[in-house]
Amino acid sequence: MFMCSRNIMQTFLIDRWMTVAKQIETMAVYQKLLLILIIIIYPSDGFPPDALTGSASYAKHHAEITRISIHVAVGKFIKENNLTVADDSIDVINLVDVFFGNDTDGLQEFSRREEEIIQHVKNQERSDTAYIHCNSEQIQLANTHILQRRKQIEQLAQSSEPDLPLIREMIGLCLYTIQAFYSGTNWVEMNGDTVYRDFGVPNKTLMAVADATVDTCSDCDNSGSDTTSCKNNLLINNALTSGYQTGHDIQPPYKTSGDIDKGKCGFGGSSDTENGQRTAIGGINKDRPDSKYSPHHHLHYQAFFAARKATEQFLIDPEIGIINELQNHIFAEVFNLKEKHKASFAFVIDDTGSMGNNIAQVQDACVDIITDVLDSPNEPIDYILVTFNDPVEHEHRLTTENGLEMIEKLESLGVFGGGDCPEYAVSGLKRGIEECRENSILFAYTDAPAKDEDDRQAVIDASNAKNIELRIFLQDDLCGKRRKRETELKNVTGSDVYYEIAEATGGKVYQISTSEIADVMKDITKELLPSATAVVRVFNLDTTADHFVNFSVDNMITNIKVTIIGAASTAEVDVESPLGSVLTSAGTNVLYESPNKVVVTVASPTPGMYTLSRKVNRHWSVNITAQSAIDFDYTIREEADDGYLYTVVGHPIIGQTYTIFLTVYNKPENATVTTILLTESSGSENLFTLTKITSDFYSTYFCSASLISEFYQISIYGTDDNGTTWMRTSPNTISLVNVKLALSSTQDLYVNMVGNVSYLLENKGTTNETFTARLTDNRGLLTGQTNFEETIASNESTEIVFQLQGSSSFSTVTYTISVTRSGSANTLQKQSKTLYISRDIPPMCSVDTLNGQCDNNYGNGSCLDSSWTGQATITFTTDLQSVTGSNGMNVDTSSVLSSPSVVTVSGTCCTPSTYLTIIDKNNNFVRCHFFLGDVVYIDDSKSVLSTAEQIAVGVIAGIVVACLLATVTFVIVVYRKGVKPKLNAMKVDNLNREAVKTFPMKKENSSKQLFYDDFMTLKYDFKSQPPRDTHFPHDLEFEISDFQ
């Protein structure tokens, strides 16, 4: 079963609410009363990561800033490098669409890479590290953070095989902090929407940051009631400052009796819960255009425009953008800007006797990718087949422009010869390249080492001369010598020459089992030779099921392919269109027919409802795909502690509520997207309505859901411009588990140094279980324990900590952590992450002594009465740029002359938690944390009520509560008698009707039960259909217990 709710995207339901509100005008006063209560109880946090989680649709957000800026930057790149033909009337932001044209798969891949960067930007929102957000006057360290990442991007781009996903991650990390600079600091207050061209740019000196002793803000109204109160609260205009946010790692001292009406600036707004205790009351954040959340709300749009221009500058500015670090060819690869060429598609296959157990799977994989690109706009100009053997060095089997002819030739391949293990593989590669046109793609397959490896240079030279994309597939046990399956490990007997050729030509080697070849090849082909292939439907047809299955073909499909596993021949299959059987049609081809598989394609199919018929009762697995521009991606997101939604990493947890977020590509203007279908492993189908979200570039939708089955397949429905139903199915299924794996902390690696990585493993099941966590990596850099077996109680967790050692031989390392139940081979969770390996030796810092303790309650000014001192040892190999303490720490640097040095620090219990920061001249930095205990702050400046006054206040509060109870009771009575029937008549959601059928309500007719039922229904309707201009940032938790 599956439940879909409507309470996540309140801002997108305004119009629907207004329709209901017009029918219940008599309740207007009571609606407002309840909504006032709700708004008081549920304040919102700060700047939203994207529109989906923002509390107001008009607030600008990180996703919008990043997406628009990427489109503009890439458009400029396309124009400046003449990558497409476009006249000057086309806006640069639209050049991405012009470049890709009818290459819809290429555009989809571009959007995925764009979204990858955006997700890295948004994930930074969760950090409590102040410099990430440019908060707490950590502006210099924020600048250093960006410079460090830029240097890493440059070094990654210069490697022989640039790690593009890691480069995109680094870009995202930089962009978040750049955008936060304009929202959180006072730059916009001083300079409007002008970009600060020195921030985050190498070899620039930042303007001064306000000294630790300088008060930067005066008190103002932090509640937002007085919308102009904070407009002029800044006390400085000649230095940078930023607000201090509750919960971040860097905080100013608690205010003392001398701090009246001023202090360091707060972040401000409803999320800054300790505002005024350490800072001036109010703040300067510009995250939203609403005074309740942002004291400087009046500058929100100026901050947005400055952040957007700064993002574009970071990407593409010819003087200071990362285009200089990446160079043009890597920049193009980062965003999938591949020029399409009419080229060859070559297969070079080992057909010796040892391939006997694998040749059929290789043939199937080759046939599958040919059928995917057949008749598509990006179909290769010709197909080439070369085989190699021993003693035959190579044989050119076929070159043809006819994909069906190549399929027939592939099906006829047999194996012969051999005897000794090595084969003439290099000779086969060389002949395949000779037959190819320039810019072609070549797939090679073998299970043996190369006998003729001395000819490798000839292959390298030939491949580079024609710019051939080499993809070499090796059986995971060459001549029976098994090896680890990671694709980039080298120096393994027999495979060296293949890796050397790939590295010298920009190709890749995949050493995997033959059962994995088909899936890997599909991914490669979709990237290198996009064909706009979309999955229409995937299903199993059991022997007990009906022999007829319907599927819809819409007018956006140019070619349909039906693959049936389990059919012995076409005699057991029929496919009928609205015009009759298509198997006899001139536009139909039987591409593949074997004792267990039939593949049929229909060119230019007639739109309408089709029927697939099974004539012999066998179990079938059916996959229906199409050549079609319209397709979709989805992500599963979960609500975090800050109230925002973030993409789930790994498998989601069974029984929890998630938001399924859909992006639909290339939807025609008059086509619709209406429905999401979730199919369980049992075949049970759950059909629900989607909610559309406004987007500048793509069609986006969402549905909030409680996932309570172990497996779902996801499909979407809509209508084309003729009203015909269309359907697309994701090739990626949703699998749910009862164990959660979350990254706790990680760090960059340094050469010859060990770094720690930690994960939190949490048992979300109902019983105690034992889990096994296993670690692997692709460089052999794991050290220490790599297998962990932990027994974890229900809803408890344990930490998994492991180590990797940096090596000068590599610039990156990718580790994988897999979790299984003890004794089981079934993987429950699996996550991989790539870490950068720096060749610098960073400074080091360790706390040696800490004298003092701050664990008391301190009133206004009394924290000055207790002081503390400490010492830290710092070591460094590169000269230091700075040694500084956070606000309130006194630092004696007089002894910092050489490495190692001892630094003495001190402070009062007004600063019980503070950091010592050391930055070297290569922008590597380290921090030491001096923690003196938790302090409970008591603001003595607040007046204390007498006993009599407290009693009076209590009596007044009781009267107010009684009035509220009476009012709410009256609301429910009115609702029950006059409104509920109208609302019930309006409820047409299929899911709700099905839920009532499946879970009938208990027959309890007591007045208490009826009151409860009506209250909960009223709560749901207010929650799911809020009135216009009212926004609920968190889930509604207003319960009946509040009135009992």
C-alpha cells in the first residue's frame, strides 16, 4: 500500500484553498484564529535550499541561483567557442537548448550534471560550520575555503583521468559559500548588487573584517513586527561583518552589563533562537523577503542578483573564473557539452574457444545497444565488426550502414581455436580503429591477456589520431586469475596493456563479469551516443496471469521496441495496434529471436492502445521501450531537522514518509503530466495525482508519500496534445530496507597521512539485529579494520570508523561501504564516495593544556568573573599566513617563529567554546577547539515579576485559553454541521477512497469520539489547504490534546 499526502508544498496549493474558502466564508474568523496559533508555534528557518522547501514561493533560493547561473555561464561558453549556430537575437540563457537541439538525451544528461552540482550546493545548508555560511565574521576563512577548493579543482583537471563527479562536487561547495556571502554579510548593505570580485579569487586581498572588539550592530526588532526597525541597525560601513547564527560552531562572547543596545550582529529572524544573548538583538540576514525570517528582508532581491552574478563569474569569467583552472575541454565535459559527429560504431570481439561461456551475453549486449540507437537521430553512420583469435590475428567481418544486418552478423558469431591463454587482442583493436571513421566509438571484449602487447603504441597513435572513444571490457578472471573488480586498479597480471592503452587515449577499461556487460554498455551508450530511448513499461507475466496486457503508444513516440524474455519465438507472441496485428506490418522488424528471447520493433507506430498477447503459457519478463523525447528522472527526498528536504543517499527506510520529486524533460506545451503510478513487487498498483511546481527550465512535480512496501517501480502518466494517454517508466526501482547508513564525517586526504572517515549505522527495524559493514577501495589505500560486525538494538545506532592513507601515486581514492545482515549476501545499503588526495602537507594543531571550567549559570556580566587559559602546539612545513582566535579568544603568537611552536590562548567564561585557526600560505588550514563546558545564560536585565503579578498573569492566561477552547469548540460545531458535508463532497482523490475501503473507520459513536474525528478532519483540511499568503514551514502538530 502507499499513501500520498498534500501537506508538504503548502505554497503551491493556494488556488485550491481559495476555492474551498469561498464556500466556507462563515468560518473566516475562526480560520484566522487557528492560523495565528499555528504560525506562532511553527517559525521557519533561514534561507531555503530550493523552492520545494521554502516557506514562500517568492523567496529566491540556492537552487534557482545556481540553475540560472549555470545556464547563463554554459550559454556564454557555447557562444564564445562557436559550438552552435545561433543569431544574436537568441538570449544566452537559451543557447543550451539550441546547442542540444533534437539531442534530448544529451540535454537530459546536461540537466543531471547541473542537478548534481545543485545538490552539492544545497547539502551545505545542513552544516553547522560558520565559515561555510560566511557567518560569525568567518569571512576570511570562508575565502580560504573557496581558494583551497579551487586549487583542488585545478589539480583534478590536470590529471590524466579527471574525476568529473568530484570536480562537480567541489564546484558546488564553492558556490554555496559564494552565494551565502551576499546573503549573510554586510557587502550588499555597502555596495548593493555589485559583485565583490576579490572574494574567492586567488592572489587577492580581502577588505578588512571588523575587529573582534568592534560592535557592529545596534538592537532592533527581531520579531519582524516592525518591518523597518532593522533597516539601519548596522554600525559600520568600512569593514566586512556577518551575523552570528544560533547553533553554529563560532559564537561571540555572552553580552555583559556594558553591552547596552549594541553588539556583534546577529543572524536574526525566527531561527536565531538565542538572538540577543550574545549579539545585538535583530540581525542582518537577507535570506527571505519577509521580516519575520530576515531582518534585512528589504535587500533580499539585491542579495539574490549579486549572488547570481557572482556564481556566473565564478564559472565563466575569463579573468577570474574556474574556466581558467578547468580549460575548455574539461569545462565541456563537466556539463556534457559533447559535439555530435556522424561516426562509426565498432565492435571488436574475442571469438576464441575460451569465450564459449560468455559469447552469448556479449552478443546480447551488442544487439541491445544497436536496437536502442536504431532509427534514432543519433544513429551511427555505420557499424563495424572485427574479431580476433589465435592463431588468426584479426578478421574484419562486416561494415554496414544497416543495423539489422549487423544484428544478424552478431547473432551468427561462434567460437573456435585458442589453446593457450593470450590472444591477438592488440591486433584486433588496431584493425577496428583502422576501419572506423573519426570520432567513433569502439567496444572491445576479451577474456584473455594480449599476446601482441608490444604493438600497443601503434594502437595508441591510431586511436589518438582519429579521436576514438575506446571502451575495453575484460572478463573479471583473465585466464582464471581472479582479481578485484574495481575498474581502475592496475598492475594486475595480464591486464596492464589494456589499462596503458586506455590511459594514453582517454579510454576506459571495465573488468567485470559478463552478466554486467549489458547494463554497463547501456550507460556508456546513453552518454556517448544518446538515442532518446525511454522506458514505457516493465512487467512480469506469470503463468497464472491473463494472456493479454495493454499499453499505450502516444504521438510523441517514433519507434517502439518490445523485448520479451521467456518467449521461444514470434509464433508465441502477438502485438496489436488500433489497426490490427503489427507483426505483419511493413514497419515492423523482428530484431532478435532465440529460444528464450524475442525483440520486436515498430517504426512510426499508430498512436493508441496496444495489446501484447501471449499465445503459449510461459512466464514472461517484458520490457517496452520507445524512441521518444519525453522522459523523466526522480529523486527521493526526506525532511531533515532543519525542516528542509534533502535527497536520500542509499536506500530509503521502509515505513517512513518521503517526497518523490519528478523532473519531466521535453514535455510539449499542450501535453499534460497528471499521475504517478507505484507498482509493488506483488504487482499491486497505486495511482495518485501529482502536484506541479513552477520551474524556469523543466517541468517539475512532487508527491509526498509513506513508503511501506519493500519495492516500488515508478511510472508517470499524462496525455499528449491529442488527448491520448502516455506513460513512461523509470529503469531505476525503489528498494526499501530497515537499516540506515549516514556519513558522519570525512576529510581530505594528504600524502603519507592517515585520515578518518565515520558513518552512523542505525537499526530502523523492530528487533535487535546484527549487521556486517565491509569496506573496499579502488586504490588499495584502506588501512586497519575494513570489516565490522555490529549487533544493534531496535532504533539504536553505532559508529563505523575506518582509515585511508594518502598516496602520492593518486589524486583521488574512491571507497565503498556495503552493509548486509550478518551471514547474508544481500546488500542492504551501499554507498561510495571519492576523496581528494592533496600533495600539500597541512599545518597541524593539538590542544596541550586547558585550565579552567565553565559549567555554571552566568547572569548578565558574571561570566567575566571566570577565566581560562590554554596552550596548543602547531606544526607546519609551509610558512603561515595567519594564526587567529575566534571572537573573545586572546592569542599570543609571539613564539610562533618556527615549527613546532606553542601558542598560548586565554579567555573568559563569556566564551566557553572557541577556536584557534591556523592558515598557511597555500591556503591549507586547521582548527583547534577549546571547549570549557556548557553554559546556561541568565539575562539579569529582564524584570522579575512578583508573586502577585505572576498569579495575575496566570489568571489572565487561563481566561485567554478558556476563550480559545470555547472558540475552537464552536468552530468544530460549525464545521460539523455546515462545512464538513461540503468538503466531503469535494474529495475525489482515488487514494482516499481506496484507503477507506481497505481500512474502514471504527464504529465509535460517542460524543468524545465524534469531537475527535471532526477535529482531526478539520486539522487535515486546514493543513492541506491553507489560505492565501499563509505559509507553514513545518508539519502541523496542533493536536486535540492542546484543548483537553
